[in-house]
Amino acid sequence: MRTPAEIIQRLEDIDDDLQNRTLELEHAAMAWFQKKREREQLLATAFISAEGSVAERHARADRDHATVGALEEAQYEALKAVVRTLEARSAIGMSLLKVQR
């Protein structure tokens, strides 16, 4: 079992990491939402200019622009998962600290 001092040090490390990751997450979110809007515009333009039934036009637009923003979305989702993990570890550390005091 870790000592209260070790737990406090770990919580401080987690807090520092969370501060850095939160800023990264904000930048990743901005990049993803900008690419998402860009993709929606590209899809709409492709849909309007395509020929065929509505389903065919949607399929062509999706096919042609499916990868737009994929990297930005992946980075955003990955950072979001890391932040959630750090928050969970912080909650566990605080609970351990309460038990030991």
C-alpha cells in the first residue's frame, strides 16, 4: 500500500498531466470540429452536384469524402480517453487518501 505522501505526489503528477492534456484536448477538439464542418460542406456540395437517386447521391458523397477529418477525429477521441483515464485515476487516488487518513 502506498503512503499518503506517495499518493499526494501521484495526484500532483496527475494534475500536471491533466493540465497539459486538457490544453491538447481543446486544440484537438477545435481541429476536429473545423474538419467536421469542412466535411459537411464537401458532402453537401458533392450531393448537390451528383446525379442519380437520393441514396446514390448520398453514397457517392460519403464515399468521396469519408476520410476527411479522420485523423483529427482520432486524435480528439484518443485525448478524450486519456483525460477520462487520468480523471478516474485521480478519483481513485483521492479515495485511497481518504481511507488512509
